[in-house]
Amino acid sequence: MRFACALVMLAACADAGDGDYNQTEPAPLLGVDGSLDQADRSCHVVLRDLERNWTGFTWETTGSSWVWQGSIDISEAAAAEGLVPSAMFRMAPSGSWSSVIATPVTSAPTPTTPGYVRYTVRIHQGLPGPGWSGTSLANARIEVVPFLALPEGGRLFDHNRNSNDLTNYLMASPDLAIWTDPTACAPPAGPTRARLVFAADFSERREGVLAPGGEVSIVFDPARLPTCRNWRNGNPLYDITAHAVFSPGQQRRDASVRDGAATMSVPSDARGVTVWFENTAIPGCQTWDSNMGANYYFAALVPPQWMGDARSLITRGGSDACDGGAVANSPFAFDTWARQRAAITNLCFQIYEPGLTDHDDPDLWHKLDVQLHYRYLGAATGPWQQMHVGFDRRAGNNARYAASWRSLDPLRSYHCPDVTPSTVNGAQVVRIEYYLKVNGGELRPQPGAAYAGQFSDDPSTWRDANCD
């Protein structure tokens, strides 16, 4: 679909994160004749995850409510039109709808999905908290639906993971969370994609992965170069040109960014790109945006010099998120005890790249594209999926990364696994195969092989009744 060129925010009061909430948000009007509301199934807005925010000691609270925090991705097309996501939420089935505007992610431990722009959403108003009884929490149902407010007054609702027009995301006991689904709105097929964004406030950032053999889009706000302008009969007689030189091959690309982003291929031997901008107009005006003559440089993502020490730590308690884990060459076991009692359930590994991981760098997440690739095996074999892995901390000169097996547990409560479990000695079992990928380089037990693990659980009457 084509988006309009401006965003008209919801008329009621809403604020990003923990500000004022709109308490009179109308219910979705999907299916009503003449409604401007629409269901999005084209991945223009999608909720990636949402759960209570763990501080390291307890769940974050505001007032008497816990705080839920999650990620919303919007398509590059939506972002290019200036649209910003919001989220409606309520206590189901009859609570009043509230809404909150999401905030853009400018730095994060996990990279944005290529092809998307990431926002953070936080909700708490009127939601459960530590003062609720066990019975009340068991009966709690929180309904959530992200949306984009459109200029015409309508709303574009996220139905990329809920196909029915009237079905929204639902958080219920015991986890009160919406977990990541890597199969929903996956990165676009084709070469790896990156966006180099030059904003009106004179900030610069990279989104996605700048990789040899991939694609890069240069997004430039014309407000950075306002001097040279000229028109004749309504036609512009000026231009803004992006100049890009890829090193070390010195391949040069020149493209106009006056009317929108310029997309170009990245040479297969590229290790970085230098960018500057030129504004010209008839009869002879010329100005530059070149970082005061130094130009703007972005390094390409290439495999690190070393990656290894993959291990899984599943324990009820520990002073460190990774220390003491079993090496990944030995399959891990995630059983009913781990599901109910383990406080740490991490897959950990380390990366070393000279000049990159050997010092503190808040932009490291931009420079290392760290992915976990996995598939489930039960009565049948599921497809390969992927998710980004977050930075944990530095370990000497290495960067340590960690991902929780709990978020990938196919047998978690009130969840239907991607594959039908096998039955082994009366228990339901789903195996997992996985490997790690960093800037295109792979960490496997040996070439072409995968690490392994096993999830198991006692038979579940809920799964028997609700899962095919």
C-alpha cells in the first residue's frame, strides 16, 4: 500500500513510554461499513515482543502496576512517510482502551530487523502489579494491538501474527508476555540491506547490515542543505546528490537524494563506504554536507577474526549469566524442572575482533550482526528460523553475547509448538538444532553441522486440547 506523506496523531492525549495515556481510545472499527480502519497483513507494522521489564532484581513497576516493554517494527516505506507506531491496550474483555506512542530506538543491544525501523513501546496504566492476588493474576487477560495512525483519520492495525480482523495480541498467565516469532515479517529476501540515515538534526546512523554484496539505502533530509534552491514553472532546478565511494576498490556511486532515498549495491570486496553530499542549483549555487571536509565513513560488516566458547547455562541461581555453562558440543536439556525453576537459561558465546571488541563501544550492536539460526525437530522437521542475539558484556578483549532458551522453549505453558512433539518414555519432546552467524561468518561444531539440544515436558492436557 502507499502511505500518505504526513502523520496526523491521535487527537487524544498520548505519550511515549511512561507519560499520559489516552483513556478514551475508540475500539477498532474493523469490519464496519465506511470505517477508515484497516488490518495490516503486509508487515508495515508488527509487534516483535512484549513482556514485563526485568530490572535484574525485580519487575519494574510504576505506581501499582508492572511495566511491560517491547519492540514494534515498521516498514521502511512507513518510516519514509513519517509514520510512527502506537499501541492500544486494555484489560480484556471489557476494559477501556488506552493508547501510547512508541519511541524510536537509536541504540539497542539487538539490531533492527533489516528492512524495518524499530520502536520501543512501554505500557502500564491500569495493568496488573505485585499487589494482585494469585487468583486475579491467573484470570488476567491483557489485550494489545499496535497501529499506525494515518493522515485520513484511520488506523492501520497489526494483524501480521493474528489473521482474524477481530483478534488482537493477548497476554495471559503464567508468563503475561508476547514472545518473539521469527517467522513473522522476516527480513526481506535477497541481499543484506542497510540504511544510512542523515537526519535533519545533523545526526547520522546506520540501520540494518552494511555487508559486502548487499544493498545500502542512503536517506538524506534536505533540511541539512537548504541553501541552493530554484524552481521554474513549479519544476525544481536544483538537486542534492549523494556521493559514495566504497573502499578499498574505490568504486564510486552518485545518486540523487532530493526526492527520496537512493539505493545502491555494495561491491563484494567492500570493507567500508565514504559518503558526502552536494547541493547544486541553476545558475551556479553549490554547497556541501561533508562532515567539515572529513566526509562520513561507515565500516562494512565482515566476519570477526574469532568466535567460540559457545555454552548453555541452565541453573536455578548463579552470580553470572554465562559462567559455568556446559559446552555447546554437548546437547543441552531443557526439561520441566528448568521451565519451572531455572532463573538462568542462557546460550552464551564470545566474539573477538581486534580494534572492535577490545574496548567499550556503545555502537557495537551496529557493527556486529549476531544471529542465532535454529530449527525444531519433533514428529517432523520444522523450517530454519533466525533471531538476533543481544550483547551481554565484554569478557577481556572479547564481546560476550547471550540468548535465553526460555524465549525459544516450544513447550512453554499455553503455547502450541511449531512442530508436533515426539513422545519419549511418556514425555513430550522437541529437539532443536542451531548454529550462530556473525557478519556472515558461521560458528558450528564442524562445517555444515549444527549444535543440538532438547526440550521436554510432562504431557499437557492444554496442548492436547488446543494444539493440532
